[in-house]
Amino acid sequence: MLEGRIALVTGAGSGIGAAIAQRLAREGAKVWVTDRDPAAAERVAKAIAAEGGRARAQPVDVTRRADLEAARDAAYAEDGRVDIVVANAGVSTMRPFLDLTDEDWDFNFTVNAKGVFYTLQTFARRMKDQPLMAGSELRGKLIATASMAARQAAPLLAHYSASKFAVLGLVQAAAKELAPFKLTVNAVNPGFVRTSMQEREVRWEAELRGITPEEVIADYLRQTPLGRLETPEDVAGVVAFLAGPDADFITGEAIEANGGAWIF
């Protein structure tokens, strides 16, 4: 489905980002695996290569525009273009609204909102002038990982929810402005995804609510009609769809991938 395409994924050293990078590689894309942890990015790139895929690791802190420009320039120097960009890097903290600090707010917004803005803008500035993708009417695709929390604000996550709401607004506006350049911009909204980030959040939520981690997980399952926690691979499948030709006429959208935990 993605043979010959060049993709770049941020926050791809673990969790959802790693699953996305691996899925895109399995679909035939060469993947630039970027992460602020160079060793983590290298591990994922090597795992892709071990399966017969093509990957390059690149250190990127999405809060540093210079890092993203360096990654973009490296990809264009080696491959001549970038067809798919997945702005996936994200963070979370958890605290009651009345106890939120400036540091909590700034940390979440700097990575989750500004980091996505930097990523999309940095690559779109170059992608808009490249030739159309082979066999396509488009020059490229930009995809952001948002969250179910961008649709339904969650207690203890006011700052995180706000940063993810911002991502959806950015995606919608960018989609309208970049459409004349034959670039699409979309988002995916995961739900309760089983990752190391979720494990931290479960511990935090259990402590803040005065319940056990097991009870937190049980609550997540009660909220999810399909009856299980989401996997990173569930999210990666949706990203692969958006990156592929079947989604060529979709732009400015956010696909809800949450097992029914939030239904629009």
C-alpha cells in the first residue's frame, strides 16, 4: 500500500509511535524513526530492519524547531522527498484542576500543541513544493496523534485535554490552508491505550482518586464498549489507513479509534 513512500514519525521510540513506524514500514514505506531518545529511535529502526523493512533513526525533540529542520533536511538529502509525516510525540501529567501549575500547563502545551505545530509546519513548508506522489493526486500527507481527550474533557487532565483540543483546531485549519498545495492533514484520536505512558497515568489516577490501579483499569474497561484496552497497533492501523490511497479524499478529519469509549 505504501511502497516507495517516505515517512517520518515523531515520538517513535516507544508506544504508539513505535507501532506506527513499524506498521508503515510493513506497508512498504521507508520510515525515519525520530525520538528525543536516540537509543530508543535506533532500537525501533533496527527492529524494522530485522523484519526486512527500511528505516533510519534520527534524534528529534519536537519542542526544538531546529531538530525538526535537521530531520527534514536529512530526509530530503537522502530520499529527495517526504510523503508522510506523523506528528505523534506527546506527553501527559495528571493533577486536579485547582492544583494545576504553570509548569504542568506549559509542559503539556509545549510538547502536545506546539510540538505538533512545529512538526506540521516545518515539513509542509518543503512538501508543498515537491512533485506529486507517484500514482497520486497528492504531494503528501500530514497526520497528528491527538486523543479521545480532545473530544471529551477528562477530570485530572484539564491541561492535557486542552492541549489535545488545540491539536484538532490546528489540524482543521491547516487542512483548509494546505489543500490547494495537494497536502492532506488529519488526526487520529486514541482512547485508553496500553502503553508505558498509560501505566504511569494509572498509578497517578489511582493515587489521586484513592483507589487501586486495578480499579482504574476496570473503570477504563467499563467505559469501553468493545471491552478491552486499546493497543498501539490499533492506532497504527488507523494511521496506515490515513497514510494510504484509500484516504486520499479525507482531510481536516479526526478518526475516533477508541473502542466506542467516545462516540461522536
